[in-house]
Amino acid sequence: MRLSIVSLTVLLILTFTVPLAITADDTEPGDSPYTTFWTQIGQLLADREYGSAEGLIADAQTDPELAPYRDQLTTDSRDIAVLQRFTKLVTDSAAELKMGDPLKLGAIDCKVVEFISDAKGDRLALTVARSGTQMEKSITELDYRSWIELTQSKLTTSADDRYMLGMYLATVARGNRKEARQLLNLAAEEGLVVSHWIARIDAEAIVAEKAKHDKKAVRDDPIVGPWRVVIGELGKPQSIHNATYRADGKVVHTPAEPNGTAPPAGTWKKRGDGRYVVTVANGATVQWELDPSGEKMRGRLARGTPVHALRQAKTK
């Protein structure tokens, strides 16, 4: 006997509301206190917020949890001071610009109107060369390449300047990490210690490659695609709905028939044991096991109700 629409709605709310337990193997191992700390610093450096980074490092030097890393924190403090000197060099160079001087903001050609320094901070008034649009940009809002353009005539080939520019390119968002490595290695040839920055560039590359691999793995995962989901024993379904598992890790549920019901949207991920966990918008979770054929899935809801899914043909 078919359940009424009201009954189906109640059933879906109940069965998708009680979450299944997620085991410990779903969590990542904890990072060291310094690694966690440096993640915060790295974001500030990416945004060129060197003053804020300096404050965090000063506080960290009295943090008992970071006591084993005091020597590294001292080095970090010196490095931030160098990046702040670079900011001053950029600001001084911006202050020397004259009306009509060209300046690129990424791919946009601009012309300088004036340099402004007041209670609001240091900034440039600019005009877009092509459209004539006027705008103001603070020093940290300038494109990261604009900083290099502004200081190009003032930087030398000294080890200190190479170290400074190498650090900048190694930390700023979208900076050229390959060029950063080259500059830092040149500084090392003249006796400066750069190993901690080379290690950070290497670590960042590993994370980026893993993210790229994980993204491809999700995009190519066999669960991606449309499914028909049956709640209840096969042949005695309690409800049926459609589920589309997207390559971006999201799941969209839709009714299988007019006036039908479906769970809210959610996300999916693959566990280390090969099973899948779906988390819907209300926080509930459901686990799936994919058949070796890749055409069927089975699982159970939190209340023990069996759930089955059959792959559907993609609509063109």
C-alpha cells in the first residue's frame, strides 16, 4: 500500500534526522602547535597584513605551548621585519609617483592621480586608462605585481634584497613560487639561511598537488552521477527519490514523482575504508557502500531502515 504524502514527509524527516556515528578514521591527525600557528601567519602574509603577523608572533613568544619553537619564532620575527621594510619601500615608491604616471593593476592599465596619506591610511587615487573610471586603492589593495613594479628600480641584486623579494613572492597570494625559490637560493649562495622558506615552498607545493589530485579523484569518482534511491526493503519501498552526486562533492535530492518528497541537499565524501558518507543540510549522515559493478549502492539509515540506490542514465 502506498504511503500518503504526509506519511512520506514524516518518514523522510525522521530517517534523515538521526545521524549515524562517524568513526575516528574520518578525522585528520592533529598538527603540531607551530604548524597550526604558522597557518594563521601564512594567511596574514598572503594578504600582506605584516603588522598583524608581527603582533601574533610577539604574543606567541610568550605562549608556553610554543616554547619549543622560540628560536624559529625569533627568526620569524626578523623575517616579518624585513617584509615590513619592503612595505615601506613600496609606500615610499608610491609617494614618489606623479600625476599621469602609469601603473598596472593586474592586466588593467591605470594612471596615477595622486598619492594620499591621512588618517585613513596610505593609498593611491587612480584612473583606469581605458574607461576613465576613478578609484582609490590602499597599498595592500594594489595588485601583488604592482608592488614589484613600484620597487623594481630600487631593488638591487644584493643577497638581502633577493631574500626580501623571495620571501614576498613565497608568501603573497598568487605569488610566483618558482621565482621565489630562485631568489632565495641566490641569497643562500651569499650565506643567508633560507632553508625554512624552501621547506615552506615545498610543503605548499605538496598541499597544492594533493588538492589537485583530490579534486580529480572526486570528479572521477564512480559515485558521481544520478541515482534512484529507494528507502525500505526492495519490493516493499517506503519512499523513492532521486539523488544527483555532483563532482564538486554536493548531493542534490529531488522527488521521484509529482508531489513527492525528498531529503534536503547535502554533501558527500569518500572514507578511507571505501564507503561514502552523505551529510544533508540538517547535519544528518547516511553511509553508502558502492557495489563493485558501480551500478548499485546499499546502506542503512540511522533508524536501521535499509536504503538502496540504482544508477540512472544521465540526461543530455
